[in-house]
Amino acid sequence: MNYKYGVSCGILFLLFLPFNANAESVSMSVDLPIYTKSDIITIYGSITSEITLQISIIGPDGEIVADESVLIPPSDFSHSVILSDYDLERSGVHVISVMYNGNQLENEFFYDSGYNVNPMDVSNEHDTISESDQLFIFSISGIIIIGTVIFLARHSIIRKKTEYDTGEWDSKKNRDYEKYHSDWMSDEVNFERDGKKKLTDEEFRKSLLANNLPNYYEILQIQKNTSQTEIKNQYRHLAKKWHPDREKSPGAERKMVQINMAYEVLSNPKRRKMYDQHFSE
């Protein structure tokens, strides 16, 4: 009886004996929320005999993007799967699979194909500009802008002022008066007759009585029915053409005086009417 009892206990002991105590143990570490090219997935374990790990990575659309075999000798081992060694071009959920001796491990991980997005123990000081560098850049930019403005305005800054610039001249107030001025001249050339700035009405009447007025229409090269706007435009055209700074002929100054006189008469409706009546008689 005791013999049978001992055999039964031995059988039960053999049935519950942990045969896998020395069997292969393989695990995989996938613990980051987002993986990038700089990250690593670790496969580790302890084996008593040589095994082959069949490692595969499957992309978001089910395509196989990595497939390799790794021979592991009997030992406590650790194998690193470096993601930068594979062509993981698309972002999304990937599956890493490890098969060995008929067993299979699978884990999902999210892969970002951009730059490193995980909190890493690195400094970002090289990606920013310090306040001192920003101040230096803004100072250089300000100097360049000020220098450009001074360069563009150099002629106005260094130009020597003349009597026309500092004096109070009627031509400055009269927008219809052509203000021709040469930078190399010490004063403004005056084309008014006898040194007077304007032809007065009294002088104009006397000139009519003296019967010595020229044909101002011919001088300005216009018709008698020409409008005031056309007279003004023609005067400007002739003044530019006959200005002594441009026209170096001996009679240029005299021609300019005649043009000014004709314009003073014909641009004034009252004088023009008197002038037309005088020549129609």
C-alpha cells in the first residue's frame, strides 16, 4: 500500500515538474510613444541553445520594410534593432515581429519619418539665437539701412546751397514758373527783362502804345485759339529747349527772354485779350 502511494506521488511530481525552467526566454522592449530614425528597439533574453531570430518590420500599409535573420548563441543576449538601418520612409503605425523556434513576438510602434520628436537628453541651444547675437544682427542691419539711405541722399546732403535755395523768390511760389537751376552756377539765371521779375500792367500798356511788341504767338509757336493749358505746355517745352545750360548758342539767352515775355502776356487772359485787340486793329 505504501509502495503504491509512493508511485502515485512520484507520477504527480513528474507531471507538475516545470520542464520549461531552462527553456529559451525572449522579450522585446517597445516603450516609446513615438519612434524616429535615432531610436532603437531592443530584443533580449536568455537561451540555452543556439537559435535564429527572424526579425521583420511591417509598414502602415502591410508592406514588409525590413526582414532579417540573426543567429544568437546560447547565453544571456541583447540585440539592438536600429531603425536608421532600414528604409522607413512613411509615418504611421508599424509592427515589429520576432520569430524563433516556432514562437512569435509582435509589438506595434508609431514611427515618425521626420526629425527627432521624442524628449531626448539633448540641448537645443544650437537651434536658437542668443540675445547678444540678436542684438548684434539688429545693429548690423540698422547700420546697413542707415548707410544705404545716406548713400542714396548723398547728392542732396553735400550739395552747396545757392542764393536761389536760401532766398525768397517768387518763382518758388509760382507753380507755373519753370525753375531751371544749375548746380554749378552761383546764382539763378534771370531771364526777366531789365532785371524785373514780372511784367506789370502799366509796362504792358506802354509797350502797346509804343507799338513795338513782337508776335508772341510766333515766339511760342502756337495758334491764336490755343488754350491756356496748351500755352503752358508749349512754354515748358521751349524753355527746356532754349535754356542756356542746354543750348550753348550765342542767342539762347535772348531767345529765352522772348519766350518768358510771350508767356507772361499770353498766359494772362486780360493781357492776351488786349494784345489780340491791338494786333487786330
